[in-house]
Amino acid sequence: HVRGRGMSRSVPVGGGGGGGEGQEGVPPLLRIARFLTLGAVVSASRTFIGVLNTLAVKQDERYARFLELVRNRPRGTALITVSNHRTTLDDPLVLSGLLPWWMNVNPEWIRWNICTQEICYKGDLTAAFFGAGQTLPIWRGGGIDQPLLRDYMKVVAAGKWCHLFPEAGCWQFDGLGGRSEHATKGKLKWGVGKLIAHAPHPPAVVPFFHMGMEKVLPMHPETRAINNLRPNIGARIVIHVGDEIKFDDLIAAHEAEHGPLRRHDGTVPLEEWRSSAAERRLYSAITRRIQAALEALHREIKAEREAKEARAGGDDDAAAASADSRAGPPPGAPS
């Protein structure tokens, strides 16, 4: 059922957290629809990003910890991932490629996400497809007190893996996009800060940064319009996962000054969902910490790429010198 702009929706999420549990409360037909939709989308996405393109996920301790958080978390504890947003295909391509094949077959280990309402929920068919794909609508420009963000809090409260693109748009220049007035508010939108601050149980928050999707679906550098709707192949997509981000100190400082934060499960009346000025300052501090973590991952990927290019250039120079030495002196040169 497609509702008007910004209006709340029924969200059959199920309980649980990591570990493959939490289907209770989800109608059987919806379970089947989710299984079929997610299976088809993940299979196509993995084929495209891993076969027609090259996918390189950095396999380190941080990535291993992320996979453990996907599989095993205390019941009711959400996993919130945050990343940069390069193209409209980042989800499902990047999100599908982030997990190994064997984990992608379990709907309980697949992310939930939000998508702008005017794109993903503009008709009954698109609403049914994206709903079965564990994607909820959000009203772009509706603010952090909108009912649709409250709906997403239901998924957080149920202990699911919830992904967000806090830039709130696709950006393909070098670095993070987002707000233009970032000097005062920070680049990232505050919705993720609100979800983290008011979750019934402190969520595990993990950042990751990816580069290369801008070659798959490039946009015009000024208008940000997509150059060609047909995705390119042959690109190399690199993903680095970061350490879990903690916010205990920020929340403790806020509560010491303003009292305990309200904890929401996504079912509170709208008047209780509205944020105070002090809470908004907390959201800003939370998202600025997320911004710093994403920017650090971006610098890490760039440094590794530049080091690799430097090594490749050195190898080319050495090979050229070796070839010259084997060829001997040029004709006419003194022996």
C-alpha cells in the first residue's frame, strides 16, 4: 500500500538480531517474497560486481569483526553500518558484495535500508519490490522528526542490520559529499545520530568506504545527472571496513547535563518523537564522529592506491633499465 508523502507505514520486521533468528511476526507470504526477492537481487548483484567488474574487499581484522557482528549480536542489538554514497546502484551492488556468498543466502544476515520515497515507493509495484527487499521509504527533506524515520527506528529496535547513506545523495568528487554548510552542521545528515542516540539498546556502528562505483555509473560533475543509464563494466571497486565507532562518552556527557535520553522502539506518538535543541546538538556530535571515521577510511584507500601505483611505476622503471642493459650500448657508442 503506497501512502502519501512522509506518512507512516506498517513495518513487519520480526525480532531478534544476528544469528538467523527473528522471523516471528512476519507473515509467511512476506517471508517467501523476501527470500525470492533478496535471492534474485543478491545473485544478480554479485555476478555484476564480482564477475563483470573487479571487487576488492580488504580482508583484515576489522572486516572479520564486521562479519561477526552480522552473524552474532546480543538479541535486540542492532548493527548500523554507514558509508559514502557514489551511485544509485551502491545498494544492492556494494552491499551485496560486502558479504561472502554463503552469508548472502540468509535473509536474517541481509541489511535493511531506506530509500527516498519518490523513487522507491512511487507506485504499488515498486513499493512491493523494495518492501520485499527490506528497504523502507524516507521523505527526502522531511527532517529528522518525520514519521518515516520513526518507522526505521522499529527496525533498529528489532535488532536488525540497518544501513544508512548519511550523505543523503550521490556524490562522485574526491571525498565525502553532503551539506554545503558543513562548517557549522557537519557534512552528514543527523538522522543516523538520532537513531543511535535513542535506540533501546546501544547499537554496534561500523563504517565502510568504497571507491570505484563512480566508474560503473558516472555522473556529470556539475549537474550530477547520470551520464548513461547503462552501467559500465570493467571497473575496480575497493571497500575498506573500519573499526566499530563508540559514542558512550558523547551520550554520557549529554545525559549528565540534560538527564536520561528517551529510548524509542518506533511506536511512540509523533509529539514524543520530536527532538529538542539539546538532542540535535548530540546528533551533530555523533554524525561528526562518523564523518571523521569515513574520511579516515577514504584517506586510507587513497594512500594504499598511491603506494600501489608508485610500486608499479618503480617496477616499470626497473624493467626498462634491465631491458636497456640486456640490449647493450646503442650503435656508435664507445665501447
